[in-house]
Amino acid sequence: MFDVITIGSATKDNYLISKFKLIDWPETPLKKAIVLPFGEKMGVDDIYSTVGGNAVNASITFARQGFKTACAAKLGVDAAAEELKSRLKKEGVNTKLIAYSKNTPTAYSVLLLVNGERTILGYYGASNTLTLEDWNFKKLKSKWWYLSLSGESDKIFRNLINFAKENNIKIAFNPTGHHIKHKRQEILEALKDIAFLVLNESEAAELTGISFENPLKAFQTLDEWTPGIVAVTRGDRGVTVSDGKFIYTAGIFKDQTIIDRTGAGDAFGGGFVSGLIHREKLKKGKDEAFDLEDIKYATRLASANATSVVETLGASEGALTKEKFDREPRWRDFEIEARPL
């Protein structure tokens, strides 16, 4: 049996790196927009080709942490699919749960990178066509699922939740913005069956309807909806976590040089679940609730993994191995405050 199966998107990522012109644009989260000349050719300084997608990114973290990992995603029948499979196999991720579309190409992204931030032009492609018929569900049995469905693939969400519940599979859930926007009520109804929910600040605000200027109120609401652990990432302000008993706050690791923020959310989510699985293994199979030290360990690993990823070009290239996390002094000193709710 697998320790963890990741279910979601797999994409071919192509970076265009240049000193793109930025202008003020208040309608975007960062209040900036990239300006490109219309009707002209424009040179770039550098390019970089890699792989990405929520399921791929998280699976690489799990494999590097030493877990028996499989990626359940859907690809086209094309060169990009071969590159994705090759990378996953190189990382030690099982690819037997990969499904294929004969009619739709592999998902594809072009990323315009400026000083660590990026604009992503995304085509969901085959990832958008995931259906229940793509797998023999019995082969999806695992101790954990890491679930993050892109685009229209969110239509299989409820069925996946039901199967996991019937088979005692713990679900780590990272909803996409598209999923929250179009199926918020479905997500709310499923939260009672989620073991770990990870969101960024804007996603948490949209899901709860509560501004994250008041994080305690937002977490009290989320804790009412789910018995699981909830983590909300807050960019350079760190992360806030609740296990229903304590609220944990942490900043970020110092001295980071941000190269590329792509994949930071997957790195955090995958790192946190990795921390929980490591702590489960220490309990030697005993069905015990996660305690304060378990949550702190998972938060530290998640934050370290996200930091390492944003310091490297690509959405998963910087993902930490367990040995690197355990041995490098840099990852040991991380202040986490825990206060009773």
C-alpha cells in the first residue's frame, strides 16, 4: 500500500525570464501588471523548462521525504507527457496511476518571471478531463491522499471524498481558487471528512466569508466545520495553524533569496503532510491524535520545504529530502508560538 497518493494536475511548465515592464494595476493582488507590446516580437533574457502541477509538485516532496508515493493525474499522449513521467520516475514516484487522454494535450503553462513573482498563462488540457473512469478505484487505496483538483476536474471531488471515507483514507485537501469559487458549498459539506486543510489567506477569506484581518474568528469558523487540522499560509507573514485545541503562529525562515514563488503552496502542503506521516510512523501504527509537538514538527518541515522551493527556479526542484531537513542547521531554529483556543 502507498503511504500517499497525490490526485490533481500535472503540467509542462515553461519559464520566460526577463525584465518585463511593470505598471501599477490595483485590480491584481500585488497591485501590479506586466505590460507586453501588442503586435511585436519581444526578446527575453532566459528560458527554463520543467514540470509542475499540484499533484506532481506534492508527489516529489513526498518521495524526497522517503514515502512510498504515487501520482494520479491525467496527461495527453505527447512529448510533454513523456517528460513528466520521466521526471516522476527519476524522483521515485510511482506512475502507474497516470491516466491518458488521446484527444486532449497535456496541461501546459507559460510563466513570465520577474524578480521571483510570476504571471502564469495556463492551459488545463488533459488535467481538465479527469473522470472516475480513469482509475480502478481499488488501486487508489492508500494511507493518505493529497487532493488538489484543477479546473473542471473538481466534478469528481464528492465521489473521491466518499471513497476515501469508506476506505479509511486520510485526506489532505488543498482546494484551488476555481474550486472554491464554483463549488464552495460542496467543499463546506465535505470538510467534516478532511484530515488536513491548507489554504492561502485569500482562499481562506473566500471560503469562510471572513476577512483574514481577524484570523482568530476565521479559524473558529473553520474549526466548527472540520475536525481536522487547518493551515493558512500568509506569504511573507508566515503561517497560522489550528488543530481545534491550539492556534499556532510562525513566521518565515530568514535569509531567503526568493527566485521563484511557483509551487510554494504545494511545497508547504506536501511538507506539512510529510511531517504528519513521519510523526505517525514514530507512533508505530497507533491510532493516536496528533499532539502539539506533532503539529510543530509538521509546521517547521512545511515552512522549510516552501522556503527551499522558492529559493530555486521551478515548482519542485528545491523540495527537501528528509536527510537535508534533518542535517542542515538552518532548518532547526524556527519559532512557533502555540496558544490555547
